[in-house]
Amino acid sequence: MISLFRKYRSELLLCALTIQIVASPLADSHPLIGAVLAVLILVLLLIGVSYIVNNKTIRIAGLSIAGLWLLARVLEAIGSSHRIYSHLAPVAGRGLSCMILWAMVDRFHSRTIVTRNLIAEAFINYLVIAIAFSQLYWILNHVLDHPFTKRSRRVRAAPCFTSV
């Protein structure tokens, strides 16, 4: 069983992350489920860090930001939604996403052979990029005065021709 996990660890981590992303909308309406999902993500992060990250600096900084993010998620789940600390989780999550991307890019830089695990890690990287952009969207939407609801004026587009 352990050898199976070691052989397919990146693929299993990718599946677990995908399932967590699909289940994450439950966290919006049920804060306690959000806290459980946050703990699950932290466990997945620790599993990923245990074999992906080689740099000690990235490991220490990443785990520190992960702890801050978990604390912010727990405060968000048990606290009042009108307090400032209830809005810290996406900011800490954005920092965590950037730290994960830094670690994975560092790993891609050190690898020369493309394997099945490396391809799965690339897909994990794409999922983390998507998460980072959603966190950036959330932060901008709450900090700025509705930046994504402005209507743009219509511009008449020229016809576009494509060649096949």
C-alpha cells in the first residue's frame, strides 16, 4: 500500500485537491465545513511539502504562512462576519498560493526528466494558479468599490476573418 502511494503520490494529491476544490462552495454557506476543509487542505499541503519541497527556506516560510492561513480560516468559521479577522483568510490564502507556486517552480527548475508525477504536479500548479486568481478577485472585490460590476461602453468590432 505504501509503495502504491509513493508511486502515485502526485496523482493522488491532484485528485484530492480537485475533490477539495469541488467541495469548497460548501464552506461559503457552512463555516464549520469550511474549517474542516481548511484542515484537510493543510494535511494535503503537508503531504505535498514532504516530498515536493527541497529548499528549507521555502518549507519554513510555507508552513508559517499555512499556519497563519489555518488560523484565519478557523477565526472566520467561529467568529463574526462583521469583524476584520473574518476577511483575512483570502489574504493569507493568497500568500500561501504564491508560496506553493514558488516551491513548485523551484522543483520544475531542478527536474530534467518529464515523468507522470511531474505532469500531475504541473496540473496541481495550474489549479493553484486558478485558486490564486480567485483569491485576488475576492480581495479586489472587497477592498475596492465593486470593481467588476462596471459596464463598459460598447465598441463596434470590425469583422474578423480566420484561416483554417
